[in-house]
Amino acid sequence: MDESSFERRARVIKAMAHPSRLQMIDALSEGERCVCELQRLVGADMSTVSKHLSLMKRAGLVADRKQGLQVFYRLKVPCILRFFDCVDAVLRNGSARARTGT
């Protein structure tokens, strides 16, 4: 794999690297959501939520559609949720090691 491939991967991972973005991705795993729902979920102002969504859209994680004045988002690649399963396994493994002192 060439260096640009690693850079593109890093861009996707960086696009998820914020608690609010992870929370939005989790909510979108259940289906399409309007921006207003995501805003209420993360408790941030609209401009902050829009910036998060824009970053995730540029990274290819989410897609949007407009319906009247509302904008709805959905996961573009739901397989990204398998990445979370892997992260959770790492966390479980780390917790087990912390308990055993290894």
C-alpha cells in the first residue's frame, strides 16, 4: 500500500475522532436523522453540528438530502460500525489487562 492510501485512511479516522461525531454516527446507525435531531442529541449549537457533519461528509462517512428546509443525514457506508466493534474489543482487552496488571 502506498503512502497516500494511509493518508486517506487517516483522514477517515480523523473525521470520526470527536465524541460528538461518534455520537452522531451511532445515532445514524439506526437510520436517517435530520440535523435538528442530531443537534439535540449532542447538545451543541447548529453551526458546530453543521461543521461536524460537513467534515464527515467530506470524508465519505455520511450523505445528506434536502427536504424542504430540512437536511437529513444517513450513513453512507454502514460498514463503519464494524470499526466500532473493533474499538470496543480493544477497550475490553485493555480493561481486562488493567484489572490483571499485565
